[in-house]
Amino acid sequence: MIDNRLIYVMSLLLFLVGLYGVLTRKNILKMLVAVSIMETAANIFLIGLGYISNSSAPILSESLKQVNLLGSNISDPLPHSLVLTAIVIGVGTTALGIAIAVRLYSHYRTLNINKMGDKDEL
Amino acid sequence: MRETSFNTGKFFALIIVAVLGIFMISPFFDTGSGKKISPRLENLKDRVSLHYGLKNVNDASKNIEECQGDYYTCREGVKCNNVIYKETADAETGPANLVTSIVLDYRAFDTLGEITVLFISILGVALLMTGFPALPVKNESMIQSAGAKFLVPIIMLVGIYIFLHGHLTPGGGFPGGAVIATGFLLMFMTSGDYNFRSRRFKTVETAAGTIIVALAIAGLIFKDSFFANFLPNGRLGDLFSSFLIVIIYSLIGIKVGSELSVGLRNLYTGEKDD
């Protein structure tokens, strides 16, 4: 039996870890990793909202023949489907970020954001 | 640009993170007299999502429209015929995986937007990598090429299994497509023998996307709404059940697999300027 508040607090702590990484890292790829950590924390928070004590995954199978009418044997399937969407969009944004990082590296020959902008264009 | 001291930056970052953390975490331990997070939500019966599990969303929404009141008072009149695995036939939606029934039936329009977002982001990758100098493929070791020849068919097979069983087991089109793209990445990384043309992948992807939208419009023609389920549902839990969802999930798997393959190819060797 897990208190739902524990899941919320842990996911928020993970979000803060990612935020700290975004604020302090100088390497673009490490910043992208930190953004991914923040995304994961948000996903865990949503999944935690759908958790119901002593419930199993919302998939009918041989071991879970039907949904209990009192509604206590499966967890909420709605946050799961929303998180599926969020994960796919996270993949898209990460791919775009990596493409931008590749172009920046080919232009400035460095991934450190403090050393970018030394050329005359910026 | 002024170089700030490393420690100063870390100090301010810690302060920002701490303040934000206090604001975010404090509501969970609030002892005020306001409205708290409801303990009723500890049971699926007190959530709207129960109707996804019982597959009576249409009945429930009709009933609530008729009595025009609070959801919790109106729900008593909703008839509940419970669905049973391997017994119920022709339920409101076919899949035994309730998440799939939401993603591709009740909220399929959301999934269409999701596919569009992925398409646009991969398009952005292609635009950014246009004209990027193509890196020469390094000579790989014998272990790498032999291992790829052995592994790639198995990886493809696992991907196809995942998206064909999306209505019965965890998984579906998006994870299956990602697995297939991993197989193609292994092929890109090993050898120049394979004659890859991004154009072929793009053709497959475009065809899959067009068929998905055509199926959605067919729902508008044969039934009353966009993405309506107009094919038979079959018995719950069989492999050959909920035909429309299997078809759409397979198309999504093909589309996502080819799309991510093109994206990885672009990141690896750059997009050629046509």
C-alpha cells in the first residue's frame, strides 16, 4: 500500500533535479538530458494520479477476467493514454533538440553554450 | 558576454529550485480548511474512467445528458453489463487493452494530432540537417556486420509482433515503430552495402498516413462521426478482434517506424539536397 502523496512528492523532486540540470549545465546535450528528466517526472506524476491502491494494469487477460463493478481491481486507464501521447511528443522534441545541437556544433566547433557567440555573427 | 563564476551560478540555481520546490510540494501537506484532494478518487468507481472499463461510455453520456445534473447523482441509471474476457462479443469497443480502447477509439482524434506532431518534428529534423556534409561510413568490424545480419530480422519481427498485438498486450504502434526504427539504425551503422533511399521511406510513411485519414473519413461516411468504428468488433480478447483498431495501429506502426528511420538517417549522415 503506497500513499499517493509519496509518488507525487518523488516525481516533483525528480522534476526539480531536471530543472537544476537545465539551469547549471553548460553542455547542450546534457541540457537535453535534463529536459528529458523533467518530462519523465511529469509523466510519473500523471501515472501516479491514475494509481489506485492494490490495483493492476488496465488490461483484461486470463488472470483479470473482468472489471470489478466496485472499481477496485484496475488502475485508471485515462492517464496512461495521455502519457502515451506525452512520451511520443517528448521523442519528437528531443530529436529536434539533437538536430539543433548537431548544427550548432558544426558551426561553432563546441557544445559549451558559454563559448558560443564568439564569432562575428552573434 | 560576461563570464559568471561557476559557483555563483550554482548558488542561484539552487535558490530558484528550492523556492519552486517549496511552492510545488506545500499543497500536499496543507492543513488549511479549504477543499482537499478527494479521498473518493482512491476508487475507480468514483472516477469517470470506470465507463472506459465497462465499455458503456455511450450509454453513460446519453444518461447524463438526459437528466442534466451532477455526474455522481445521474450515474445510478446507467445500465452496467460487465464485459468478460473471452466471452463478451460485439462490445462497444473491441480491445482487451483498455488503454488502446481509449487511444484509438474514444480519443482517436488526439492520436491523429500526436502523429501530426511527430511528423512535424521529424520534418524539422530533415530541414535542419539539409545540406549537412555527409559523414563517410566507417569500416566496421566483422563482428558488427555479422551481428547486424543476425539481429536485424529478429528486431523487425519483435516490432511487428508488438504493433499487431496492440489491442491485447501492452505496446502498440508507437513502441513497435520505435523498435523497427532501431533495427534500421543498426543497418545504417554497419555497412554501406544496403542501398537506402530516404525517398522510399517517405513514400511508405505518406501512404500510411493518408490511409489513416481515409479510414477516419470512412467512419464519417458509414457511421456518424470521425474515426467511428465501422468494422465488426469480434470477441473480446481474440487476436482477430476489433479489426479497425488492428488496422490503424499497424498503419501507425509502419508510419512511425519509417518516420523515425528517416530521422535517425538524417542525424547520422545528413539530408541530401534534392
